[in-house]
Amino acid sequence: MEIKSARFISSFADMDKLPNDQKPELAIIGRSNVGKSSLINMLTGQKKLAKTSQSPGKTQTINHFLINETWYLVDLPGYGFAKVSKTMREKWQKMIKDYLTKRETLYCVFVLIDSRLDPQKNDLEFIQFLGEAGIPITLIFTKCDKLSSSKTHGNVKKFEKAMLENWDELPPMFQSSAENQLGKEQILDYFASIIDPRS
């Protein structure tokens, strides 16, 4: 897939205000500071399309980006260690859950995993929730340029092993790096296979 156009549409804090034009949506989510904005910018070839931040919890709304005028890439609030109030965290959780379980135009959820870390409980629990809800998922391991290839491979294998304690079959997985474009073509081709299986 070639992304010829990508533009920010709007940030939404209310499910009722999401676009209703029935365009397919691919959603990106992960722990706070896992690199969601950097991945979006890398995939779209626009350095400032999604705002990046060193402060966890920067994304607090459901952000829609219109790709090639035909489908949406959706940036969801991160989960994990964002320093926000309990009330705000509960609001995020409800908004995310409602979107994931009720959004009819959602084709697939891409869960971002920090490749530098051992399997994290909140990642595994969130993926388990998606699986039990029957929501199609794909994993993208981020920041794969930060460690040696052997160390990254070892961490991915640890994650696979942890998942296999509850999963009979693993979902599709990709490795990526916003710094050196690792995984860009493979992920975009996979996007195309979901949006238009005939391609």
C-alpha cells in the first residue's frame, strides 16, 4: 500500500461524535509512551501528523486520521502508567472499551508492544480482553532499533511464550522502528490486505 494522503480529522471524547461515514477503521493502541504517534508518522510519511510527547498519557481522545480519503487510522489513548487522576483513567477505560466493542466500522486493532521490555502484565491482560471479546488483533513490536537483533528476537519469543499460556494460536506480529523505517512496507501491505482483501 502507498499512502498518498493522510490528514488529521478530529479528536473525539464522545463515541456519539465519531465519524459516521462508514469508512473502515484500523485502530492503534498500546501502553503509554510505547510510540504510537511515532509509528503513525512513520507509516504515513509525515513527521508531525500525530503529536509525539515524552510525557505518558499525551493522547486523551480518540483521534481519527483519514488515509487516502478512503479509510481511517485511529489513535486511541494509551493504557498503563500515565500519571492521570483515577476519574480520568476510568473515563479513558470506558471510552476505549466502548469503542473497541461497539464500533461497527473497526476492522482490526493493532496493539503496540515495547520490544525492549519483558512481557508486561497490562499488555497481556489487554490482549486477553480483546481475544475474549472476539476483536481481531495484530501485534506490532516497537523501538526494535534500540536493542541488538538477537535481544529483540529473544524478547519477542518471551512474549509469544507468555501468550501461549492462554492462546491456542498467536495473532499476526510485526517488528518496527520509527527511526529506521523497519517494518513500514510490511505493515502497510498488511493494512491493504485488511482494508481491501482483493489487493
